[in-house]
Amino acid sequence: MPMKKPDLRSSLIRPSFDPQKLQLFLSVYECRAFSSAALENGVSQQAVSKSVARLEDSLGLSLFERGPTGAEPTQFAHVLARRAKTIIAEGRLAVAELSALRGSGKGYVRIGLGWSFLPRIGPALVERFRKRYPDVTVSIASGDSKSLYHKLVSGDVEWVASAPPSDLPLDPTLERRKLFIDQDMLVMRKGHPLAGKGMPPLLLLTQQPWMISAKLVQQWQRICDCFSSEGVEPPQTHVDLDSVILLKSMLLQSDGVALLSPELFSLEHEKDQFHAIRDTPFVIPRTASIATRRNSKQQPVARALIEDLDNVWRKLIDTDLHL
């Protein structure tokens, strides 16, 4: 009986990637700790360690340097992480596309919308899309651009529309298309002691509590620099808020101030509740954009949603802010 010739290609490319193992690997990679990865995935630390160890055995290399301070990725881990994100994302997208093909006009699509898109653009987008595709379920993830981009890379959403800070890095697997300029305004409640007097003196503003998310490092640094450049001590009181709903409620019930997109209080019933000052030294214009994955074909309903988004924001945003 002739001896079977060895398959050189198979000997070099042995592993088949289990999505679950890749997900646990990515959690360790991003958290830099097995314990945090276990907590994030709702499993035991031992289960995460065994999963990563089996992945390392199948690859024949070490992905992490274990130590008392956590898990430090090796050069191999950096390469695998980049590919693993694509594998997991494409797997999730395949499920969504197959769901859309199960029946005529039926399906499911999930997108991400930043805070500036929620009050006016989001509802108008969904309403327009539902008229065209009444049997398609639309799911919307909301939050800051950083968290939404993470969802986009992992395949949890098809695309993201947001106005990220200018210093937010973009994953190399993503690309962006500019939409319009989103320029924050100094906002406070109507009836605030500083409302209705133009741009308040910095000495008075530094005495007010500032409502801002600690994630917006660039924005807070800009605020502090503006005070310091005029020889005024930066605000000593600030409240760290990641929820826009809570932030707006805090503004209405206190003498706090904040930098917010005009879109966040653009609804008719809110215009009489807030006082906004457009031209301030604190403002850093942001570019609202739509982010998608490079080299990844979107399902038809996701592309249709982008078409509807373009129609909606062009009607709602002042033309002098279009890009």
C-alpha cells in the first residue's frame, strides 16, 4: 500500500478557529487580565485560562506573558487579535444576513448611533426606514463613539453614525465618511443666574459645577486650558456623567453647566427649558461621520439604512454645517 504523501499546506495551517475561543482570547487581550476577561464573559477564570491555553497549543506559540500584574500580549497576540476581530465580526454579520434571507422583506439589522443623532435624526431615520421595510427589525445601540466603534469592530453593529472627539483613534479595520460639523455649545437651564447675559465671565463660570464625562479627556483639558490661559483657576467642581439623560436632568435641577451638541436639546418642548451660548472659547468642533468596516460587504438593509440616514440628516441639519 503506497504511503500517503504529507500535505505540506495542512502541516503549516493546522488550526481551525473556534469563535468562542477567539472571543475569550480577545477579552484577555483587551482587558490584559484573565480575571477581568472571565467577569466580562460570565465564566470562571479557570475556563478562560484553559481556553487560551488550548488555543496556544493548537497554534504552537505563546500569546501572553503571564505575570503578577496581568497578561501581557506577545507579538503573536497582536497579529491574532487583528485577524480575530475580523473573523468574529464576519461571523455575526453572516448570521444577520442569513436572517434577512429567510423571508421576503424580513430580517434584522443593528446599527450604532451617537448621542447627537438620538433626539431628531434617529427617530426620523427609523420612521423613514420602517415605511420602506416594515418587516425588518431595526436594533439601535447608543453611547459614546469609542464604545460604538468597539461594537462595530466586533461585528455587533453594521455601521455607526456619531460625532467623535478629534483625538479618538480609528481602528485600522474601519473607515469614516464625513457628514456635518457638530459644534458644542455652553448649556445651562433657563433661569440660571448666568443665563441671558452673553458669554459669562470666566471667574463666574469657574464657580459653577460642570457636568462632563471623564471619557471626554480632550474636552475637559480644553476647558481647563481656557481658564488657565486667562489666569483663572479651572473649575474645582465637576460631575462625571456618561448618561445624557441624567446630564440634562442635572442641568434642569441645578446651577450646573455643560458643553453639549445643539442636537441634544433640539426638540421643540426642550427649547424653552435650556439656555445655550454658541460662541465660547471652550468649543472644539467635531465632525459627525458614518463609520463602516473596510473590505466588508454590508447586507442590503444596512445599506438602505445608510441611504435613509443621508436623506434625513441633510434635511434636519443646517446646510452651512454640511461637509
